[in-house]
Amino acid sequence: LAPGDIEHGQQACIRDPRRLRHLKEVHRARIGDSMTLGVAGGGIGRGELLALDEEEARFALSTLNTPPPPPLPVHLVLALPRPRMLARSLEHVTALGVKTITLLHSRRVEKSYWQSPELAPDKINGHLVLGLEQARDTVMPKVNLAKGFRPFVEDVLPGLLETRRGLLAHPGMPQACPRGIDEPVVLVVGPEGGFIPFEVERLLEAGCEGIHLGPRILRVETAVTALLARLF
Ligand code: SAM
């Protein structure tokens, strides 16, 4: 729910066509159903479906103060994947609970990916919301676009690493991905073809530690999921 969906504190009304379709087609909602609802950025509670038609869905609300689960202290820096993989990666990492996502350009990112309709803010938000709904979270991660590799690595990354540990996931690095850490990290994941040697050197020089996930080379969406699951 968006905060504006709540009416008189006791009822919520959804009119957004995408969410109405999701209620009907994914949840197969029926009048009288009781379901878990979350207010964007706020609490989670129960709602009973009172009315559902082409225009709106109306719920009676009970307590909405269970807080969302805490996010992982992660700023994910992800070389921009191809659009289909971007959608799934955003959904998975949002369900796992990262705080911030920077989509980064790199030599092996195709320039055409930056023109993809999947990067429109409402498309990105749609993927984030699917991840949030799955995890019963209500707090959107912040998403930044970094269309220049060097400006990001030279001007932005050093500031992030003043208060966070930097980890660069790259096959063949000498150190295995650490397990069960509890400190804030910037986690850097490469494109489908991997970072080129120049980029690996710049990321290490900026202060990232190179880590590997074993001898198997994983697709980007599998790698980010495995990394987050192993780190925390
Ligand atoms: N051909 C590329 C290479 O050998 O570097 C493979 C790139 S992989 C498909 C995409 C990204 O997922 C990598 O840049 C890395 O960040 C991450 N990744 C996949 N498998 C990994 C592994 N075994 N160890 C560390 N990172 C891995």
C-alpha cells in the first residue's frame, strides 16, 4: 500500500491498475479474503477484502504496526545486466534486503542496455516492489545509475569505502567470500563477461578486496544471491 491508499485509518483502497491486476491474477483475491498488507516505508498488518471490481480494491485494515524486516547493510554495485536479468536480479536482491543499488557501466556492458525501457523509474520500482512483497518488507532500496565507470570509481567509491568494507566479486581472486559478517559493505559484482583487467585493478586500488565464490562461474543473478546469502 502507498500511504495515500489508507482512508480514515481503517480502510485502504487500491486503484493502481498494475496492483489491481496483481491482486486478481497473482493472488487470485476474492471478497472476504484476509491478506498481509504493508504500507510503503511503514508497518505491516492484515486486510480483509471488502470489494473488488475493475476500478478498485477496498480492504478493512487491522493493526499495521509490525515493522518490516531489517535490511542488510549492503550497498550493491552491479554492472548493468541485460534487461531480462536486471529485472530478476533487482527482485532477488530486494527480497534479500539490500539498502542501496548502484547500476554501473563497465566495458563489457552493452551500451544499448542503458536505453532499455526496463530502466524507467516505474519499471525499476515494479521489480523492487515484487521483491519487497515477497520478503514482507516495505522499505524500497535506493537505486542510482552510474553511467561512467571511472567517475564512479574515482569520485564516488572512495567516499563509500570510508565507512564500509569494499568487496569485489571476481572469479580467480585469492580470497574466498567471507561468511557471516556483520559490518556494512559495498559489494561489487561484474557484468556477464566479467570486469576487464583494467577495471579490476582500479576497483582494487580504490580499496576493494577481491573475493571469489569457488571454481564455478555463476550467472549474475545467481552470483548476487549466493554472495548475499554467504556474507550475512
Ligand atoms: N567470464 C567472466 C569471468 O570469468 O570473469 C564471468 C563473469 S560472471 C558470469 C558475472 C559476474 O558474477 C562476475 O563478474 C562476478 O562478479 C560474479 N561471479 C560469478 N561467478 C563468480 C565466482 N565464482 N567468483 C566470484 N565472482 C563470481
